[in-house]
Amino acid sequence: MADNLLTVRNLVVEYGTGQHAFRAVDDVSLTVPRGGTLAIVGESGCGKSTIAKALVRLIKPTSGSVDLDGTDLATLSERELRPQRHRVQMVFQDPFGSLDPHLTAHQIVAEPIAVRGEKSKKVQRDKAAALIDRVGLPSSALSRKPPEFSGGQRQRIGIARALASEPELLVCDEATSALDVSVQAQVLDLLAELQRENGLTYLFISHNLGVVRAISQDCVVMRAGKIVEAGRTQDLLSRPHEEYTQRLRRSALEPGLMTGIKPRHLIRHIAASRAAESEKSA
Ligand SMILES: Nc1ncnc2c1ncn2[C@@H]1O[C@H](COP(=O)(O)OP(=O)(O)OP(=O)(O)O)[C@@H](O)[C@H]1O
Ligand SMILES: [Mg+2]
């Protein structure tokens, strides 16, 4: 098995065609190690969500390859893509907009289980209940609908729905940005736990450098559709080479933009569990 679960090469995504084409992602290459987390940071409009949408094939890339463990998802036809789709799942920023308000949590989570081929209603129900429990919600949540939940609870349902597809790669696009700081910390903590338990690989998009520092080992910095800097998160955020990364870092430290910086206890928690992991594997 290759060390990298995902290898993106020379990805180009354009909106529109011909003279009016706008190149939102311009020759981006990146790799995400199996079981690890790569973060994408960059200012608004630099192309982060466009990359996310290309990876889950909500949009078809203009050119380049998206190699998921040997399969190039970028070039597959819709028909070829169908059996592959479950492998990459997305957790969206807006837990309000991304869940159907008319469905119960059970229906939302059971749907991908049925799509994966599980015909027994009983097994669907049991699996959905296990996932709801796993993301830290009570079983009474199963019969409730999204408008009856808080933002953090909704995001947990979104995560349970993504996990129901049994993905290998989870793309989190500003998945905690709409949440209060303490709720954000709990959801990040849950994501870190799920990664340790299931060996999940994450591509984590965030404009919050505190969150990025806590959750990712590797990081790429984007500007106007291109990657301007890449490396280990720790090095890159503490000693950025590029003027642009320095500027991003300075603006993250400005008061007023501090909201959403991850609380210290979570950073400590994640650092401690990483240390325990590496002791185990040593
Ligand atoms: N459907 C679309 N049609 C045309 N242009 C688009 C479309 N979606 C996005 N764009 C443009 O592509 C560029 C990249 O957008 P994208 O949403 O990927 O940015 P982003 O980095 O995710 O920004 P943010 O941090 O604000 O979420 C922007 O200039 C945006 O205006
Ligand atoms: Mg975006």
C-alpha cells in the first residue's frame, strides 16, 4: 500500500467555459498521508471549497488527476464513479443548510447505509443508532429533525451521515467554523477520536490557524487558486517563509479575528493522545 491515500496532481478547475472561463484552482498538487490530516488554509475566495468539491466530484475537474489509492476519480464517468463515491465524504460548514429539515436523524443517517446495499430495515436502524451513539448523541435524537438540534448537534449528525458511507477520506470544509468556540473544540475532539479509532484520513479546510495547528500534521497555503507554501503545519505556522503566509498569520492574531481559536485544553488533549499513539506504535 502506498503511504499516501490521496495524491492530487496538477488539478485545474475552471468555472464557465471559453472566454469567460474563470480558473478557480490553478495547477494544484498535494498529497494526504493515509490516516493523517492535511489542512488547506488561505483567504476567502482562494479556491479551497472548489478543491473540496472537485475531490467529492460535486464538480468535474477541468484537468489533472485525483488519485485515491490507485483510482483516478477526476476522469471517471458518472457511471464508473457511482461505486466509488462513498469513499470520499464531505462534512460541510453549514449544519443548517446541509441536512434535510424534513427528515429525522435516523432517516438522514440510514440513507447512506441503504445506498451501500444494506436491505434489512433492522440492520439499517441498528447501524444508524450505533453511529448516532458514536458521535455522542442520545438515542432520543434518532426520531428528531434537524431544526430541533443545536448547531453542534447538527454537525454531529452531519459527521454520522458521512461515516455511514464508510469513507476512507473525509473532506471537512470549514466544518467547525460556524460553531461557538467550546462546541468547536468538542467537534474537533470527536473528529480526532474517530480518526484514531478508524484510521480515517482527513483533508481539513479552515481559515482558523489555531484549529489547523491543532488538527493537522501537514498544511498547504493557497492564494488565488495556487499553492504558495506547503510543509509540516508546526514549522509552517511558526516560521512561515512566504510573505503571504506571514500576513495570514498576523491577521489571525488580530483581536476580533481571534474568535474560533481553539481553546488550550483541546490542543493539550490532542497533543497528549498523539503522544500516547506514537508510544503505542514505537
Ligand atoms: N459556481 C461558481 N461559478 C463561478 N465562480 C465561482 C463559483 N464558485 C466559486 N467561484 C469563484 O471561485 C473562486 C474560489 O471560490 P471558493 O468557494 O473555492 O473559495 P474559498 O477559498 O472556499 O473561499 P471561502 O474561504 O470564502 O469559503 C472565487 O473567486 C469564487 O468567486
Ligand atoms: Mg469555502
